[in-house]
Amino acid sequence: MIKPTSQDALLIVDVQKDFLPGGALAVPKGDEIIPVLNRYIDYFTARGRPVFATRDWHPPDHCSFQPQGGPWPPHCIAGSDGARFAPELKLPEETEVVSKATEKTREAYSGFQGTHLAEKLQRLGIQRLFIGGLATDYCVLNTVRDAIVNGFEVCLLTDAIRAVNVHPEDEAKALDEMRRLGARFITFEDLDE
């Protein structure tokens, strides 16, 4: 069993309307993780641990968009309805929101890229991150990778992630890489009540 300590934080990656079924860039079954994430949020906030939430916050002409030659349809445009967090996601008022990919000429799949996330976590004395969200094979993978590069331990919430799977093997490859990098795979049942 894992007992969270004062050096732990919950990090929720990109649970935004455009990534949910019906959104501009929907992750299949992405909505299934919301009730699970809400359990994690309740668990961590009840223990006084901080919650961080990343979000894509793109300019309307972002380089990742197909009209600009990128691979994706326009999504999560800053201030748009699609960029909002899922309304069912019960983020606490004091959630630290981290906006990424805010410059039109730079992509950022990781919550650490071009943000002050690492510094904020270090200032709070955080050493271990519990990470879930969307999508396993893009923003979750890259956020986990950068968390480890920045010296954080990672617990990957395998019951609270879903993949895009542009190629059928993408999810398996992403999970293999995260395991190889040293992420510990857990589910809610692994947490000490």
C-alpha cells in the first residue's frame, strides 16, 4: 500500500472538454476517467495535499493545428468552451492550473514544457507526483517523462488514463516507456486508506 506524505502532489493532465467524447479531439472513452480522478482528488485534498491541473491553452493559429500544417484539428483554444476543464471534474478551488502550449510556434505535450511547474513543485517540497489524465500516449507520457527528468518520482494512475491510439500500439509503447523510465503503476486500490 502507498501512503501519501507531505512531499506528494496530485497532477491531472488535460481533462478538457475538447479531449472528451464529442470534443474537437476526443480521446476514446476519455470521460470514463473523470469519476476515478474525482476519487483521487477527494483522497488527496482530504489529506491536505496539493492538486495541480495542466491544460492546453492554444492560440487560434497554433502550430499543432492542421490549418497551420500540424497533425491535429484545432482544439483547446484559450478561453473557448472546448478548453474548459470537464464540468464533472471536481477540481478544488485552490487547484494550481498550469497552461501549456500557449505560444503559436511551439508545441508542448508536457506540463513542464515552457511552464513554471517544476519550480512550483520544488518550492512546495514535492518529491513524488501521482499523475493521471489525457492522453496516455501524448501529454501524459511527455509529462511523466519530464517529471522524471526533473527529479520527481512518479506514480502513474493507470485507472485514470486513456490513450488516443493514432496507431493501435501507441498506448502499449507509451506504457512500456513510462515503466522503463521508472514510473510506478498504481490504481486507487493501492492507496492506504
